[in-house]
Amino acid sequence: MKFLKIFILSGIFFYQKGISPLIGKNCRYIPSCSNYMKQSLLKYNIITAFFMIFKRIIRCHPWGNKGYDPIK
């Protein structure tokens, strides 16, 4: 499981440094979705983290909320 977390965190790092600067800031929440995913993976086990990330992505739509949404 630790290898899987490291692999996913590497993908997030690549996205944040390589792809995100090209597409701009589009996230409705603070912290951004990629930071939220990174923080949840570091704090919780992988299954809980993916459940939290899934709920966050579901909430991200044009009629949804915006603003500060920390990891609980």
C-alpha cells in the first residue's frame, strides 16, 4: 500500500508542476483539488482518502459551493 501511495503522490506532483501551470487555476475550493488529494493521502489510509476525494469531486460543479474546504 505504501508503494501505491508514493506512486499516486508522484502523479500529483507531476500534475501540479507540469500540467496545472498550463491550464491555470480552475478549482472552486481552497485548498485546490490536487492539494486536497495530497493532504488526504498523507493523513488517512488510501481507501478513506479516495472516498474523501470522490466526495469532493462530486461537490465541484457550477451550482455547488466554493471557498475554504479543509480536510477534516
